[in-house]
Amino acid sequence: MKGNRKYRISKRVTTWEAVAFTGAILVVWLNELIDTPNFLFGAERTPVNWIESIVESVLIAILGGAIIYITHRLFKRMKYLEGILPVCASCKRIRDEQNRWQPIESYIRDRSEAEFSHGICPDCALKLYPEYYKEDK
């Protein structure tokens, strides 16, 4: 199921973000409690600064919450196509769920927020309008 897969991926990403921000808060507190510079390098011991650790933890939690919320909103807006698309080998139209053949532009536009702009590539321009385009050799 398309929606289920997107939901599972969104859940996995936001869970890992939460774990990462929780880890950052844990590092702040471990640094404060075991005095990392003293423990690792033998630096002068510093007293525990509870207020600084609380402020840092709250700021990390707020930032983490905002990032998780933004990620969640992005996944809600995200639309994607997956699976096997039956494409006509000649005209490149796509067969939809009701067995109707649609131009690829219509099919993608109806299922996403993509818009199309048409142009012509150099190879096709040379083939279709040889009098205006000369092959560089």
C-alpha cells in the first residue's frame, strides 16, 4: 500500500530524529555530571551547573520538536508514485487504474503537485527541424 509505506518511512525518520535529539540532551547531562574534560583529559574539575544544563536541554527539546514537526508536515505533503507503471511503448501514455490510457503529463499531474513545461531536446530539434539545426561535427 502506497500510503502505508509513506507512513512507515515518516514514522521511522521522525523516530530517529527523536532519538538523536534525546541523545543530544543525554550528552549535555553526561557532560555536566561526569565533567567530560576532567574525565578524558584530566582538566580542572568544574562544578555542576544545573541551570545551564536545564536551559540547554529545553532549547534542544524545542529545536528537536520543531524539526520533527517540520519533517512530519513535509511527509504529509509529499506525494510519490511507486510500483510498475504500464507505459505504451509507442506513444508513452500510461494506463491508469480504470484501464484508461492517459498522457504521461496528465497522469503525473493528477497524482502529484508537479507541473509540466514543454520544450524540445537538441536531438529531436535536429530530427524535426534539420533546416534550422545543423549537427556539430
